[in-house]
Amino acid sequence: MTQVPANQTLADQLAKIEQMVGKPRVLSSESEDGYRAVLTGVVESLKPRSAIALLQAKNLADEIWEAERYKRHQIMAIERQERTNRRLDAERARIAADRKARKEEHGEFVEIIKEGSAYSKAIVNSVIEDVVAEVDGILTQVPDELAYARAMEDTIDYVHKLDELKDASTRRKNDILNSYRDFEPTRQDVVDGEFNEIGSAETIVIAGVPWQPPAK
């Protein structure tokens, strides 16, 4: 097993990871610096002493990053759906007003609009002003809990799928932690729970269940 020199600095280890697997693979909307901060915390905590252990530390950082991505996209999906619902509500209001503009007070179509009478134009202009105000109000309103509940209901299948992906990432994280003892048997204290810099239980808790080392 290739050993990492004892005098190798943290910066050297991070550079070695990049040399072996390339630069961080993050979405264009994500921060490479943010990923490197996670990777740095993991490497500092695990203190890998071999190339394989170094790669395992990198894999663990990947899973932490991926799980956080799924959490973030769950929120984004609900926010996006809420905005979509508002646009749909505004479009429905516009269509309803358009129909209203074509009718007289008693529900008959306004044929005199074609003649350009002042009365018919006043009706149309009044309706248009009303619908513009209504549509603007819908599009600019601040969403409340009911609006978000509706959006969550509309996206529940997608949010559930993200949960499944997050759980899969959790299992991979636990597998990495459980296998780390095979690559770094002298780092038993680290594997058994000393993850202070990367968040201790907060970072390792996945799906509400703290990671536990395998029975000895």
C-alpha cells in the first residue's frame, strides 16, 4: 500500500488528491471553494496515511457534498413550484378577465365593441385595468404556508426521489466510514467517531440516524 509521507502537509495531501482524480466536480452553480472546505475538513479529521485512505477521504467528502446538494434541491423544487403556481394563477386570472371583457353585464357577447362605441371601450378598459392589477398582485404576493404546502404537494414525488438519492448517499458514506479501518487500522480513534472538524454527529447523521462503527 502506497504510504503518504509522514511529513506531508495538509496542502500536500489536497494537491495529491487533485493530482490523482482531478479538480473538484461540482455544478456550475456550486462553489469549488465550498467543496474544498468540506474536503479539507474531512482530510484534517481522518488524517489519512496512505494513498487509498486519502482517496477514501475524498470519496467521503463527495458523499457529504452530494447529500447536501439533494437537501438544497428539495427546497429549490418547492420554491420553483410555488412560483410556477403563481404564474398559472395569474394566467387563469387573465383568461377569465379576457372572457369577461367580451360580455355585457348580463352575460351576452358585446357585439357593439366591433363598432368602437365609447361605452364598449369603457367596459373593456375597465376590465383590462382590473385584470392588470389582479395579475400583478398574484405575481408579487409573498407566499405563505398554504402556498408552500400546495407547492410541496405538487412536487412530492420529486422531493421523495431526492430523499431516496440522499439515503443512497448516506449508505455510501457509512460504507466508506466502516471500511476506513481496513485502510487505516492505526486510526481506530478517528473511525470510532472523532470527526470534530467536519461536524461530528451533525455531519455524520444521515436520514436521522447517527453513524455507528461496526461491532468489534
